[in-house]
Amino acid sequence: MTSAATGASLGPVHRRLIRDEFGVIGVLVVIVVGVGLFHPDFLRTGNLLSITHNTVYVGLMACGIVFPLAMREVDLSVGGMYAMCMVLGAVLIRDGLSTWLALVVILAVSAVLGALNGVITTYMRLPSFIVTLATAMLLRGAGLALADGKQITDLPQNDSFFTFLGGNTAGVPTAVWISVLLVAALTVLFTRTRFGARVRAIGSNPEAAEFSGLPVIRTRIATLGLSGLMAGVAAVFSLAFFMAGDPTVGQGYELTAIASAIIGGTPLAGGRGSIVGAAAGCLILSVVASALAFFQVPINWTTFATGGVILLAVGADTLLRRIRGSRSADA
């Protein structure tokens, strides 16, 4: 694939992604407004900001996981990565390392471990599903060992790391502001760069991409490294907000992140994806969970409702694409 061909392909691809994103964003708006009609308090600014802030951690993982999914890879290690990095940062800070230097260490470690998933997947010729499942267990076990199985709470809570990243800016959680910037940056990376074009091309047809000379191995390692990095970013925000390192957090986050990406328009078949859609998909799941509380639905039904939302969203997305495809064929 030449540079000219890659650049020419970005325009229509970008337009299609925007069209798909409007759909999932529309669903999100309908759900929020619908719940607000029955419970006006749901639309309070404080409640909506709380829902958005609670979505940041899994949402960042979902945005990062779009890249391997678009390449037909699956990263199940992000939940374990998140917990381990959170504990690692807490241990480093507790033992006297500068909080901001600990942030750099967390990001570096998460990126390297994510890339290592790619190296093992590639050179041992193992499915990423198996490799990342194993590393998820290894990382969660490492986090438990580092923390001796308990929370690490004796941290300098007046440090600027906690007051800034864990606090508010202009009345909005700082983590939300930075997450919006990261979503925008990842969207540009996925839709407007040669790297993003390679990810989509390899996911569409791995054999043809390899035959045409695209760096499949390097791109696979980079995408899994990026997925790990976003889990590390989520760990940084979580550590700053909760001011503690908990080795038990993040259970099931990897599945929620994958579900959010799929709801947002990133199929397991690869070849395409949407960063904004993944973030919106995660918000949909959080809004549904919060709405159940407003409707006083027992918490035991939350998981059931989440599964139903995923099935409905994916089914509706598939139906809309078939209708769109048949219209294109008729035209």
C-alpha cells in the first residue's frame, strides 16, 4: 500500500466513522434524556459529571483496546495491568519516590508490558487471547504480591499529583478534561495517520497486508503496547483520585472495555473501529447502571441489564449496517 493510496483512503474512512459515531452518541443521548424524563434529578450536572468521571478508567482502556481489536487481536490483560500499575505507583510513592516520577514509571512499565504481549504473541505464534489472559493473571498476582494482599493508603495526600490529577479544574474533574484530549488524540492517530491506516489495513486482510510489505509484526507490537499504555493512564488517574493502591480493583474491566469498543462500532472481525464510539459505548453502560439505581432496580440485576444492553446495541448496529449495505448495493 503506497503513501498516496493510504492518504486517499482516509477521507471516506473518516466520514464513515463519523457516521457510525453519530449512531452510538444518539443512543447515549436518548437514554440520558429518557431516564431524565422519569427522574429529573438524573440530569443534574453533579450526577452527570459523576457518571462521566466514573467512566474515565474503563473508558480509557476501551479507547486503547480499539487498536488491537481493529487488527483482530484481543487484549485481556488491561484489567490486571490497571490493578498492578496502581499498586506499583502506590508502593513507589510510599517508599519515597517523587509522585510525578512514579507517574512516568507507571506509564513506561504499562507500555513495555503491553508491547511484551505483542512480542510473545508474534514470536511464539500464540493467539493474543491466550497470551493476554495469562499475563492478566500474572499481573494481578504481581499486584497482590507487591501490596501484600491489602490496600496501600499511607500516601502524601497533599501532594500536587493528588490534588491536581485527582481534583477538579473549572468545576469538572481534571481526569475528564485530560480524557477528552486523549480521545481526540487517539482519534487522530487512528483515522489520520499512517499508523492508523496500517492498523485498519492489517485488520481488514492480514495476508494481503503482509504480502504488500506492511510491517505487520511491528504494528501488532505497537497496538498492544498502546493498549497497555492506556491501562497505565487509567491507573494513574485512579491512584490520584482514590489516593490508594488496591490490588483487587479492575475485576472484569477488560470485558467491559471490549464490550464498550464493540458497542461503539469496533467489530471483532477487525478492519475498522471508533475511539469516540468506544468512549460513548462505555458511557452508555455507565448511564444504564446509574439509571437502574434511580429506578431502584436491585443491584443484582445490574450485570443482567448490562448484558442485555450489549446484545441490543450490537444487534442494532449489525441491522443498521445491513440496511446501509443493501441501500448502497441498490444504488
